Amino acid sequence: MMRSAEITRNTAETQIQLSLNLDEQGTIDIDSGIGYLDHMLTLFAKHGRFGLTVKAKGDLYVDSHHTTEDIGIVLGQAFREALGDKVGIERYGCQFVPMDEALTRVVVDLSGRSYLVFDAELTAPKLGTMETEVVEDFWQGFADQVQANVHIANLYGRNTHHKIESIFKAAGRAMRQAVTINPEIKGINSTKGSL
């Protein structure tokens, strides 16, 4: 059975349509109106081997915050829906990804409990039209909605673009690891019997 989800979110600030396929990379087509975010989401999907389409319109005349955060929220909702009862999934993912001089570690636990640790010093205030401080807001929205522990640590680096790129690549790879079904896991990967 294909694990996929389609989510639509319409508010006074943003209108978002997102589709996610965990088991077939297929199409990656991102149009958020924010070029740098499109680039990062494309990298996330490519390195996670996910099929992902995002069509978003937001109040970008204000800034990039609402659109970026709301896409994180919707992406988290899509993962939660696509994962269903989480039977047989690895549950945990841990990946280190370098991008030139930058190195980032991302660790996730699809535990059903939301918690974000975000440790990254992003010194350039803006990349293209995207304020870099909203990167943390994206991942907070994602962690809250996917209901997972998400620990992001940029260990070192100089270039803010490289730091953020390594975050999104590592997150995609960690999520791939966590959502993978392992036939050796019987039922839910928790002594509680649910995630």
C-alpha cells in the first residue's frame, strides 16, 4: 500500500496545496514564491527520496515568515497522514551531511511527541527573499505537526547558504531512514505499542 498524503491549507495569510509520497520519489515540483525555500525543499525531497509537490501563495509583500512556517506545518501534517499507524517503521533517523565547509547533524524520532532542538547560527540575515531566521520556524511547524522529536545541529560552517542546505539535506535523509519499513520489525517499534 502506497504511503501518501495530499493536504490543502487555506488561511487569510497563505494558500497551500501539498502532496507527498513516501515510497515513490516521482515528481518533485516546488513553487512557494520564495526561490531559496524552493531550492531547500527540492533538496529535502531529493535526498529523502520522496515525491513532493508544493504550490503556495502567501503574503510575501509582508515577508517570508507566514509562507515558510505554514509550508512546514503542512509538510508535517502530510508526513503524519502518510505514515498512518507507523507499523514496521524504523522510527529513528540520524544523518550527518557536509556542504563544503559546513557540517550538520539531524536526528529524528517519530515518537508521537513533538519537540524541536534547533542549534544553528545563521549569520546572513537574508538569502534571496527569505529571512534566515524563519528556517527555525519552518522546522518548529514541521516538528509540531509530524509529532516528532527533531534535533538539528549545525556543527560548524562559515557560509549561511551552506549551513541551511546541509540542514535540509540531512533532514531529508534522516526522515528517509526513520520512515523506512523494516520487515524485521513486528508491529509498532515501541514498548508502548503505539507511536
